[in-house]
Amino acid sequence: MIRLEDIQKVLRGRIALNEPMSRYTSIRIGGPADFLLEPVDRDDAVSVMSRLQEDSVPFMLIGKGSNMLVSDEGFRGIMVHLEPGLSTAAMEGDLVSAGAGIPMARFVDFCLQHDMGGVEMLAGIPGTLGGGVIMNAGAYSGEISAHLVDVEVLRDGKVVRVPKGQIGFSYRHSALEGSVVLGARFKLPPGDKAGLMRSRRELLIRRNRAQPVNMPNSGSMFKNPPGHHAAKLIDEAELKGARRGGAGISGLHANFIVNYGNARARDVVELLGLAHSAVLKKFGVNLELEIKLVGFPENIYEEIYA
């Protein structure tokens, strides 16, 4: 593990030791990370992460902490929180350039304010742009990769732009998994601002009616299997409202697990295993996790998929 004084030499931003990840995840669950770093801008992020890569020090990126579950024991390593320092958007000619840490809602708003569409369906996704690009986030038949031009990535201490055609996007997946994404550029179709904002508002109302947005959660827990909807399968397995400790399968949307205030990661894992086994037994469908599990032992997947 890198020493604190080594990090202080290359980072101008904030350093926190043994920082509870429950403060940074959307489900408000997670034990402490050994280090949490918050670069103040892109140059600061490149500086510290280049040093970590050079010294082969493992680290993870975090934005709004959605789409992830951190174990109760925490994360033995370094978390780099990108939202504070990489959350801007700008026009580069006819392209929209945005940092990996910009919240999805703010990115969408920037695009709409510049009379550009094709992203309005992403407004309700509770994460940041970087994570959204890596997992090819989408909603209502739209995906973030649809109008992507290229992605800015840090590789071996060098910043490179990777064209969309070299990334290999598929449903909720890309070849960027494990990469250090700094930002992305998009070429969006022009649109009428009033109409785009009306469409965004209607989609947000639809999402808010169907999902437990007022309860801490990590978003969809399972990917939709081909030809199925994970929520419908879990619902028909009669698991809506199922509880384990302080966590429960949402009664509003069965593919969401919510934190009722005192949930542990272990409670969520038990519900994931319950949903997976029930759907497999009743329908013969193998649900695949959409969320990332962080800080768990390797056999945790065997436990869920038992």
C-alpha cells in the first residue's frame, strides 16, 4: 500500500482515512475505505492516479456510489471520488465534452440547455457520467453510447482518447470495465429545448411513479434477462416487500432493494440470493447482477447464486 506522504506529494485535493463508504453510496451502506481521495480538478486526478498506476497500487473510482454495494467490512484499498473535481461540461465545437464525475442529471440539463437531444431519457439515472459510460447505462430504450464519440481514459500514466468503435458496447456492458475514465464526448442531434424539457419531465414523472426514488437504493439490482424483465420475474416470484434486517425488496419496483434506515450489506446480499434462487426455481431464468459488489470475498457470488 502506498504511504500517505506519497499521496500528499501528488494530490492537491482532500485525503480521508478509514472513511465510511456509507456516506458515498446511494444505498447508504458500506464500511470504511483505507483511503478516500478527492482530486480538485482533472489535472489533480491525472496526477494522483498516474502515480497509483505507476506504483501498481489498486484503486477504484466512485461517483455518486450508485450501482454498487460496499461490504460491511469496507474496502481495503483506495477509493478515488471523482464527482467533486470532474463534474463540468463544455462545448467543443459541435461536441459536448463532459467530465466523468458530472451527475447524469446535470449532464442532461447542460445538453438540453444547448438545444441538443438524444439523452433526455438518462436524466433520472442516479449516477455520474463515467460510471454510466462504463456500464452503458440506459433507460426507456435509450443508451448512453448511442451518440458517444470517444472516451478519455488514463492508461499507464497517459491520457488517451478511445473512439466509440473500439469500446465494444453491449447491454449494460462495455470493454471499459476496470478502466480509468476521465470524461467523454458526444455528438448529439439538435432539438427544440421546450420539447426536450417536456419529454424529460414526462420521463422523470414516469420513473418517479414506478421506482422507490425516496428511499436509499442502488438502482436496478439485476440485469433484464433476454426476453424478460427482472422486476416482473421477482414480482411473480412473490418477493415484493420481502425483508432481511433493515433492507427490503421494494413494494413499488421488485428489482430495487431499499434501505429502511439501518440496513447492512449482508442484508442486501441475502435478498439478492433469495431473489436469484426464487426466480431460477420458478422460471428457470438465471438473473445476472447489475450492481458491482465491492470489498466482499470472492465466494460471495457463489453464495448469491447458490
